[in-house]
Amino acid sequence: MKLYCLSGHPNKPCNVVTFKSVTLMLDCGLDMSSVSHFLPLPLVASHRLGSLSTWVPRDADSQLEGELRECMSRIFIDSPPEIGPPTSGLVDFAEVDAILVSNYLSMLALPFITNGTGFKGVVLMTEPTMQVGRIFMEELVEYIERTPKARHAYRWKHYLRSLPQPLCDVKGPKTWQQAYSLKDINSALSHVQIVAYNEKIDICGALKVTAVSSGFCLGSCNWLISSDHEKLAYLSGSSTLTTHPRPIDQTSLKNADVLIMTALNHTPMFNPDSMLGEFCVAVAQTVRSGGNALVPCYPSGVVYDLFECLSNHLDNLGLSLIPMYFVSPMAESSLAYSNIFSEWLSSSKQGKVYNMDDPFPHAHLTRTGRLKPFKSLHAEGFSSEYRQPCIVFCGHPSLRFGDAVHFIEMWGNNPQNAVLFTEPEFDFAEALAPFQPLAMRPVYCPIDTSLNFTQARKLISELKPGKLVVPEMYLRPPPSAPHRTDLTLNLEETPLTYSECQVLDLGIHRRLESVKLAPGLALALNLSNIRPGLSTATISAGLHVQDNKYVLKPLEDEDTISKLPNSYPYGNLSVDDLVQRLAQAGLTDARVEELPGVCIITLENEDVIIKISDASTHIICSNTKLREKLRDILLECLSSF
């Protein structure tokens, strides 16, 4: 069993596991950190961005003119943003039999994997994961396509050494690609097969995979990959906190031969409950002082909890009349889907559905007009409904495209306004860099409900895996806090680790297979009782293999039956007995060498080597008659029936 790592970002995992001639991809997360190096795409022409001075390295040719612009001593690329897909050279995607998707945040690279690569497999995910993942991908496409740029910059990639930091340090910019299209999304999702929790899915007859709840978000899951004799658990994006999704299923993950754990808390130094409280306080202070609050966010996920907690907090402060706007091309779809996936929710949310109540407060907030969803700033009714002070939730968290860019441009010069960062994926200083100087107040309160290191260590001790496999960086403190050894997986037994573009042998080897007997062969067995409850029988049969299923069937070919041996050897081979019998046969120069896992007997005069291991014995000899003589001597050392 081997693992291939195709992503350098543990929170955007993409790994491949091969076992029993089956190739499985575990998630296909999309690392979007590359977009921070590009200028934002404003909804309307921005005089400020358009007037930024161009920047050209000294040794560059004139064709590079206009590709790079400078803002506050920071160099940005003036081009449609590009994204770094998972590594493609380590594994042939055409050989992947199935892709197992854990949650909607771990499927955004799917079009890069399935389209134009020869991929012919199946993509397994839950219904909410597919629907919400589609919302995420379609929103990304809509944001980029509605603000096209006439020029695509690419020559700068040939002058990396001449560029200032951090642009000179980017990894593999020549592999970056432009975002996919709606057609690409539909093509990728055509491979999807919907699964339910605890449903066993057969993969090529060799393995069975099962999705079990991970407690992280709507429809999120961990995966069990099992054969008749081996069990692998894949834990990605999990949470033991009580939020709106169904809680994590720990029982199914216990006692696995291998546990692969990834996508732990992105910001382990920040407690999500504390951050949620700070978020509500900061928003209330902003609007109470007459300012506006901007929340760059994704169209689903934590934003549901923000709606709920913030509305309650504002009610308690008497600020119920402050309007909240949810602006996204997918806003209405997201709110609608969250209310129909009741079977994927926590028991408390399900109870509300059974009582004919809304599982989320945002349904009530929308009906009463406190939360107003709009597709865009140009949508019908937005101008008439818009009033200040207000709270705006909109995309994109990177601040490189989407309606958030417009609000930053519009509100950025007023220190009474605030922009609140809740998504842990993007560093707020990087996000705001092309908008500097900025008077608007930034508030960083990242909310990540996935497992932190303390919770992960506790979970590992309860699951008791045979082997633990984690990203290598989980054994080191984060660079921002090198003294915080508590922010590592500090375990008694050091786990196996992997990093990007590495191939790791997981140490699980195929030793046993289950074989079925054909009914006719089973009826003909002549059993001998060894002891109560244990019987044996000899079988002469043909082994038939199809779709990784093994069946013993009666022999029908007379020639094959006539060639069957008269007796069958069994038992352990005694090296001392073999050497003694060789001497009796006149082969007295035997030299025995014991090595780890193997014993080697050398007959120098005859130029013979005999290798003996636990599962096999090899006689290496160029003389056919001598080799057959040695074979007969060896068989005399064994019992037979």
C-alpha cells in the first residue's frame, strides 16, 4: 500500500493511495493562495488600481511592460488570477479508479483532475457535498468571468529571480492555470455518484469504501477503505464541536490498520468560540458608531453560524433594525439548500424540522426582511433596499474578485467602517495589500471548527490505529509560534509523515485473500476432524479470478487432472536437517549464512545457492539434473499427505 501526496497544503488535501491494483484519490482540494499575488478585479473601473505604476525588472524585455504593478512597495500581477492545481506528474489521472471527496471545500480542483486527463473513474461524495461544492465552483466562475481582463500576463514567470519578495518565492508558477468554466464544472460533476452515510460501495471488486460523518460541515465525511483483511481510515476535515452538521462518527474509525489524518485546524492559535464572540462584538461596535461592516465570506458553511449568532447579539443590544445583506450569485441557492438537507443536520436542527420549524434562523431572518439576499450589487431591488449603517456578507474571502472588492473600494477611506475576516484560508494582511493605504479597520477573527491538535491527539488515542500517517508539518510548530510545541502532534510513537510530491510506503502488504468454493466442489469435500470445531480437507481445483474475486471450481480438463501430484508437502523446513541430508548425498561443502528474514546455503563446488525465507525457497543452479536432485532432497525434509 502506497501513498502519493499531490498537494503541499494539508488543508487542501489531494492524496492517492494504491492497494490491490486499485488506485484511489483522497480529496482534490484547490490551493488558492496564488491569487494573492494578483491585482483585484473590480466590478467597475477603478481609477486607483488603474493608476498604479508599472514595474519592470532591469533585465526584462519591453514585452513585460504592463504585466506587473506596484502598490506600497509590493509588486502585483495585472492579469486574470491563476490557480495552482494539484501536482499532475506523480500519478496518471487516467489510472485513478475512484475519487473520494470528504467535503465541499476539498473538491474545488475536481475539473482539473477529471477533464482532459483521460479520467474514466467515479467520484464519490454525499448529496450536500455535491450541491454546495457546485455552488462554490459556480460562484468562483461567475466572479472571474463577469470582470474580464483584456490581457493575460505570463512573461513575468521567466524572470522570477529578478522579482522582489514574495513574488520571487512562489512555487511552480508555470503550472498555474486560469479558472475553469461552467462547462468544465458540469463535465466534472457528470462523474459523481452520490453516497449515503454508512453505505458500502464496491471498488473494482477488491475494496469497499464507506462514508461516515465527520461533523465538520453539511454532508462532510471521513472514509473507510477496507478489504476482507485490511482496513484503512481517512480522516479529513473533522470536528468534535457541536455545530449544525451531524456529529462525527468515531466508532467506525476505530482499530484501523492505517489512519491517514489531515486537514486539522488551519489557525490552531484561535479558539472558534472566542472568535465568534469577538466577531459579534466588533460588528456591533462598528454599526453602533455609524460605520458599516464588511464580511468577506464563502456562500455556505460558517456563514450560517454567523447569521445566527450575530442576529441574536444585535437583538440583545437593541440593534435589530440594522440591515444585513448577503450578496452572492449563489446566495438564494445556498440559503435554500441549507433548509432541505435536514437528514444531514445535528439532532437539534433535525428536531426543529420535525416540529415544522426552520432548522436555521436565516430562513426567518429572510422572511422578516432582516437578512436580504441578492445575486449582485446590480440585482433588482438592491438600490432601493440599501441603507447605512449596514452589514454586508459577500465574496470572495481573498478580496481579489467578487462584490467584496467594490465595497473595499467604496468604504476603504472611512475609519468608522470595518472589514472582518472569518475565513482562515486567507491571511488578512495579504488580502488587503493591494488596497493600501486603507483607513478601514481590519478585524481578524478566523473561525475554524475542525480538529485542533489537542483534540486530534485525544481522538488518536481513542481510535487506536495500527499506523498513523500525517503531513510532515504537523510535527513542527507553526512558523509564527516556533515555541508552541503544543501546536504539534506530539505523540508517544512518532507517526509516518509525508510532504508534497513524496511517495510513502504505508507498510501494509497483501498477505491474505478470501476464496470462495463453487457449490459442487464444496459438496464433494471429504472432511477430516482435527479437533472439535476444526476440520480439514484436501482440494484439487482450478482457481478462477475475475474482477478481483477468487473462486475455486472443479477441474474439468483431463490433462490437468493427470498431472496432479501424488502427494503434497507441508510444514517448516529445518535448515540443519537439509544440510545433513545434503552431506549424506555427497554435497559436503554447504556454507550457511543467516540474514534478516532469509537463510542462504551456498554450495561453492557445485555453484549452487539455496535461499530459504518464511514463504518460499529458491534453488539457483544452472545444472538441471543437480537442481532436480536438490529439489528431491529438500522435499524429503518436509512432511506430506
